[in-house]
Amino acid sequence: MSGPFTTPTRPTRFITYEPSPSPLTEKRRRRNRAQVFATSSSPARFASAVPPTLPHSPYRFNSRNEVEDNPPVVSVASASTASDTTPTTPPTAMQRSLQAMEEHSQVIRQKLTAEEQDDKETADTYARQVTNYQVYWNTYQAALVRDDPMLVPIPAFPIIATKVTIYLEHETTRPQKRKRSDGSDSTATIGVHSVKQIVSALENSRLNNQHLYPNIPEAQMALRLDLRIKRFESAAAHKEPQRVKMAHTLKATGTNADTFTPDDLKRCAGWCLTDFKGPMNIYIGLRDRAMLLTSCSVAFHGDNTRSLLLSDLFATDVIFNAKGLGEVVPALALIADNAKHNQTGRTDEHGALRHRFVELCPIGSIALLLFSYFHVRNELVPNFVPDFSDSNYGDFGKREWYGIHLFPAGKSPMDEMGYDNHRKRVNLIYKQGVTES
């Protein structure tokens, strides 16, 4: 029929049948389908399933249904194999640049720290404390390994709170090495200030070197944030009044005092005059004698004595009413402006008078020291002509002899004596003059 209501004729075949594929074509289709399913974007349905890694639980139940710690078990063989077979990715150019910039910034920081501590005793004191810690720790670890060969020695660095706790326990319990005047061993121990100094020195070393151990969390934590270090400092502060009281009691008895007596000073000063041969050794003996008598007479700290310059000495007259009203006596004045207890640059003047015993006279010992410097060592007289090219020396100019130390370290009078050398010389004088005399 034709017209507006004509229905289109339905085709006889509306489904197209393709011929059956060959067995080889069907095999190729199955293989391609398996490769598509095994890609990273699709689940590996045809690959061997790998179970997911479960997080390690820090606790577990034992056979009695009690909660206990569950330490992780690490296989040494698998760990060594993994470390040997795992390829290391070389750092990129950006990583190398960032690392070089980080190292350079740390060098700048260490330089600024060294400059800040250069004119103080802090650098030498901290270095000595760190050296003492390192020597003790190496000895302590060697003893542990000797007693138990299954252990391995732990290095002293990086400095962490666990190691410092063990070291503080040793330092706060061991007696001092020196002997009393009666020949017995001293039972005195370190006080709260020494404990704080040890912690500050080790914390300074830890802070300056923490960038070397970025993967060790303990090396990044401040020592005084640890509860064990806090307990040591608080315990030392709690025991300090009792320790000071005991020290004053021992000094009051006289027999147990650790200070020099007048007879001890005479023997020490005499040994410095008689047991040295040769121009240089004679000068060193006279230097040690003047250094000892000046410290004892003027009550100088060690840093005052070591930093004393020849230009810090001048003669003056002191009113001495014990001789008569308005009578004056000559005195030697010594200037100290950079002591440990005076970091503000305040100028302190200390005085010394002639002693009634020539063996203990500090002024005579200094005069004999200067005589040996110019007439035994035959050193040249310094140039006294002022140099006005340096504006740091004011209107009077710079003079060469301004930098000469009264008690220098060695041959050069411009070199300041260090703490270790000073301590070594004083201990030698006491040993030879008092202990073995």
C-alpha cells in the first residue's frame, strides 16, 4: 500500500553473521586479552596474586592472653640481600645543588660560631669536655665488648641523650684524681656548675654536627629536652648545698684542704728555680714560678692569668695607714678586662705588694721573669714607636709591645697560653714541688 500511513518494509536479515574464526585466530585473541588484563591499569587477573603487606602491631597477646611488646623481626639475610641488590638512584643535578648549598651554609654557621667563641674560654672548655667524653666512651665500649664478645662497640658520635646519661653517671660519681695535703685521695665530686658545663659542651657539639646525621631522630633532639638529663641537673642542684657544706667543713679542719699552704708555695717556687737547665728551660721555669705566685697573690682566675699582657702592668702608690697616717707604699697594678666573670669589658684593677718572704714575692718573680726574657733568652727589645695607621688603637696609636703576653705559651711572646698547657704546668709544679719533695 502507498499513502501517508504506509509502514516501511522490515528487512528479511537484520543480523549479520560472521564466519567462525580459525583455531589459531582464537588463540591469538585469548593471549592478547590476557596481556590487557595484566597491565598496571587493570587488575592482574591472570598473574599470581601477591597478598598486601599488613602494618606491624607494637603489641601482641601471649599464651596467657596478656598484652606484651611485639618487636619487629628483621631477617639479617634478607636485609643484606636487599641492600646489595637494590639499585641506588644517582642524585639528580638539583639534589646535588641543594646538598652543596646546605653544606656551604653549615660551613658559614660553624665559622660564625668559631668567631663568636674565639676571644673566650668557651671554645677550649667545650673542646676539652667533648674530648673527655670521647675518651671515656671509647674505653667504656671496649670494656663492654671485652666482657661480652657478642656485643659490638657503639661509636661516641652522634651525641645523644642515652650516651650522655651514662657519661654523666660516671662523672658525678667518680672522685677527683688529686690527693689531699695529708696524702689521702680526695673524695670531692663535681658540683652543679660542672654538670651544667658538661651538658652545655656536649649539647653544643651535638647542635653543631646534627646536620651530619639527618636520619637519626635522637641526634636531632636537644639534650635538655630529655627527662634523664633534666633529672641529672636537678639532682646536682639539689645536692649542691650539702656538697658545699662538706667542702667548707674539710677546709676548716686544715688537714684535708686541697689548697696551697705557704710551705707548699715555697717548695714549688724553689723547684722552679733549681730543676731547669739551658736558657729556654730556665726561662720556662721562671715563667711558671711567676705565673703561680701571681695567681696566688692577686687571686686571679686562670683565664685572667693566661690573658695578662705586659701592657696590663703599671706601678702605682697605695695609701698604707698601717705604716703611718698618709704613708704610701709602691704597688704593682694589674688590669683585667676580659675575664670569665666580666664579659662586658669592664676594667678591673688588681694590686700586688712586695711579700715579706722573698720566695713568695710576686713582684720579684715578675722582675726575674723579664730579666730572663731579655738577658737569658737574649730577645730583642720591642719597638716602642707608635703606629697610627690602625684606627682601633685611638689617639696614642698602636705599639708592638702591646701584644706581648706576660706568661706566653712558648717561644713567641704573642701566643697566649691555653688551658691545657696551664693546667699541665701547674700540676707538674705541684707534683714535683709538693708530692715528690
